[in-house]
Amino acid sequence: LASFWCDYGYNIKVGKNFFANHNTVIIDCAPVTFGDNVFIAPNCGFYTAGHPIDTKRRNQGLEFAYPITVGNNVWIGAGVQVMPGVTIGDNVVIGGGSVVVKDIPSNSVAVGNPCHVIREITDKDEQTNWDHN
């Protein structure tokens, strides 16, 4: 059984054929929604909560929470961190180690810190030759 941590659990919604690998963390102070066919590699985090930048308000214990939405047919690579308020579209691949701080459009491959789109997914990707002989 893969290790999993969350704040509440009742703010998390998952679609059909969802898989989360070891060490998944979901800070669900706001809703976190995953579509169908979402695959999450090890050591990924989804964080809806944040704190004020200025020390006066932060030291008062104030925080905010913005929802995270992940579409259908999404693969999230190892070590990805998704920040508050982000929407990841359908048919997306997020490269390992990425920090997702803004929305990622459907049908794209995105990587980096901050995570950004490097290319669209095309029909050619479906024709990739998996035979390495």
C-alpha cells in the first residue's frame, strides 16, 4: 500500500482509473479534483493552502486556500509539486521535478521550475515505437 497524507480527505475527489504512487501529499484545505485516468508518480504534492508574504499577517496565523483541478488523462511525473489555485488541463504530461505555479493548458507537455509548456501533444505521440529492438 502506497503511503499517503492529507489534511481532511473529504475535499478530495478522484475520477475513474486514478493512481497515486508512494508519498503523495494532498493539503486539501480547498477542493482538489482529479479527473479520469490520472497517474501520479512518487513524491508528489498538491497544496491548496498558503500564507501571507508579510510577516505581520503571517505571524497572526492567517492562511488562504485555493482549489486545484487536474483534468482527464494526466500523467504527473515524480517529485512534482502543484501549488494553490492551479488547473491542469486534459491530456497533459507534467515532467518530473516540476513546480506548477500557473495553469497548464490541455494537450501539452510541461516541465520545469516554474513549470511551463514545452510542446503540444500530437497524433505523432500516439505512434511512438515502443519496440526498442
